[in-house]
Amino acid sequence: MTIKDKFNQLKKQGRKAFIAYVPYGFPTIAKTRDIIIALQDAGVDIIELGIPFSDPVADGAVIQEAASIALKNGANTKNLFATLNKIKKDIKVPVALMTYYNPVFRFGVEDFFKSMNKAGVSGILTVDLPIDEAADYLKQAKKHKIETVFFITPVTPLARAKKILKASKGFIYYISVTGTTGVREISYDSLSSHIRQLKKETSLPVCVGFGVHTKEQFKNICKFSDGAIIGSAIVKFIKENHTRSNFLNSFKNYVKSLKPNN
């Protein structure tokens, strides 16, 4: 299923998208499969799988620590695709890779997109790739049928936002705050104003990430957006509970508790 298909399905059901972020290889490579399946079983609509990177400038402390552990576990791009190829038949929801451009470039842009297609990946979010430098990236994405999700922030000028909208597929990732990822308070008034302005310019779904960590925030954000992304809170739960014998059941229950429409 593509990201576009998922949003069409959600629209028919009158639901908003619950998107969860987890880093590949954390707490271990072996547990990544179980975590992905648990997210799916818990009702997550789209899974963002992060590629660990040594200089994650947009990530807060929780995700930085998880990425560091994952890298020590050997969570490189080659191993990520190997893992996804093993479990792709079990995954029924769209998976999008969230990455920095360096791993894509080092792997080879065309080979990277080809590998995504083979592994059943639906989309990609590249945090530090400006649209002005994305020509080959977009060409390969189109060739290999990968949806390109781009970011818009509270300080993105409207003229630039329109260019980003044209290059985007799947959905728009609206960053709720200036700064890095992590648990924080969110100003709904300015957020809703910005998103309503964007939705006048595009038919693409607009989802909100960075700082979202409670059911209440999720519920409020979905009053004016098409969904929300929760990352740091989920990664924190994994960090604090993954050694417990009942981890997967408690993890599924925790993820379910974040949904306002469960």
C-alpha cells in the first residue's frame, strides 16, 4: 500500500493518520522486526523507520542516543534493507524511511531508491536535503515509485513552501516548532493558522511532527491537520522497557493509548 492509498483509505473512514517514528537497529537489529509488527498491530497507519546517522542535527537527545546505540549495533543501510526484505511480506501498512542525505549519497542515489522499491518501502523523508538540490533524488524517486515527503517549518516563506509542495508526494511533514525533535508544549493557534494556509495551496495531506507526545496533543492537532507523528515519546518508552519480559505487549498497549480514536 502506498502512502497516498493509506490517506485515501483514512479519508473514507473519517480518520486522521497516526504516524510513528522508530530508529532502525534500536534497541537491537533483531528487535526491529518485532517493533515494526507491534506498531502495525497497535493500529499505526504509517511507520517512519529512521536510518541512524552519526550527525543527526535535527534530532533531540532521546533520538540521538537511540541512533548512537543503533550504529554501535551495526545498523547501517545495507543491513536495514536486508531486514526489510525479510519482513516485507508481514508489513501491511506503508513504511517510509527517514534519513539524512549522507547515507543516501554514500549508498548511491539510484541504488538506494532501487533498494527501497525492492524492500517494499513506500516513501522517504530526507531531513537535510533542500528541494533546490534534489533534482536527481526526485528523478530516481519517480523512476522507482517512491513517494517523496518534504518538510515545511513555521519559518518557511510561503513562496518557498509552494515549491516544496510541488515536489512532495504522499504528505507534507509540518514541523510544529523551530528546533530539534523532543517532548515539548505546542502552540495550537499559530500551528492551526499555518496549516490552514498551507491547505489552501495543496490537496496533499498535512501532518504535524516534532514535540507531539500525548493523546491530547494528537487530538488537538488533528482538529486542523490530517494526522500527527509521534517519535521521541515512543523511542523513550522502548529505551525504558525493552528488557522487560512483557515488553511487546506493554509496547502495543502504550502505542494504542496515544491514539485519540482508539
